[in-house]
Amino acid sequence: MSISIPSPQISSFANDDVESVNVVNATILAIMIFTVHKLMIQLTITVLF
């Protein structure tokens, strides 16, 4: 994905936005996976015992 932006300032701002969005998405994904994992463990324990 090569996006040619004439002004370097806009380009750096866009890169910062993309990086922060990626960090937020990764954090949300990690929290979701962690929550689902805990729920699955609790469900398994409840079913087994």
C-alpha cells in the first residue's frame, strides 16, 4: 500500500494515526481474547464438575 502524499507533515500525522489505531485495535483484541479464554475455562470447569 503506497500512498503518495505531497506534504510530509500530513504523511507523518497519518502515520501516527495509523500506529495509534493499530495499538488500540491490538489492545481491544487482546482483552477480547483474554475474556473469551477466561469464560471458556469457567464454562469447562462448570461442565466438568
